[in-house]
Amino acid sequence: MQDAPDTTDKSRRDISRYAVPLGIIAFCVWAYWLSTQFERVPPILKRGMQPSDFPQLVIGLIIMLSVWLLFRDESEAPERLTKMVQMTMGLLIGFLLISQVDLFLALGLFAASLTALWGERRVLAIVLVGLIAPIAVFFLFDGIFEVRFPRGLLTNLWYG
């Protein structure tokens, strides 16, 4: 009966040892393909790299590190994800879904929910984080960096 946990642990280690680097490589191949869809800058306007060059260099580095991890990593299997990590990942998925309606609505709800999930119990603090975080991000990027955000429920009010 003592062999069952060792066998299960070994199989987990074998699966995660190959699945994690191969999953990273698969994601990188997809991201590399996406970067080939960027528009090219005409040679007369080109000053340095094309828009796709930097992401492709970073993706190449990540792939090389993943291949190295695949062949050189001898570490033990990681522990199972805790309930807190799983709930945080659920909040991230919720953020992605709500951001399709409005990025700043999603950011405010995510910030407030994450604050509450991680243990803050003062309602005023949760509300302030949910309001100040998206407002600060919006005015920093819109006002200072002059980045226009995608239209949504709240951004339509600002952009008109």
C-alpha cells in the first residue's frame, strides 16, 4: 500500500516535467504566428526594427528557455494549487469576460474582488481600491501617455 503515493507522485512529476514546457512552447508558437500578422513599416519609414521584431525576439528567448527547462530541469513536482490560487485564477477569467463589456469596469470589479478575496474586510478600503485603481490607470495612460482605450460602457462616457 505504501507504493501508491510514490507512483502517483512520480507520474505527476513526469507529466508536469513535460507538459509545462511543451505548453509554454505551444503558446509561444501561437504568439509568434500572431506577431507575423502585424503590418510592416515601409522601408522608407523604417527606423530600426519592424513592429513584429521585438515580440518575436522575446518569444524566441522564451522558447529557448523552455527547451532548456525540458531537458535540464530535475526539480520535484510542484504542490497542488491552493484554493486561493484557484479562486484568483477564476477572478482573472471573470476579468477577461467582463473586459469585453468595458475594460475599466472589469478592472474596478477585479481590483475590488481581489482585495476582498485576499483578506481585506474594510468595505471603504475595498471600494476605494475598486474606484482608484481603474481611475488612476485610465488617467495615467489616457492623459499622460495619450493611449486611447477600446470603447466600452464607461469609456464611451469619457470619449463621447
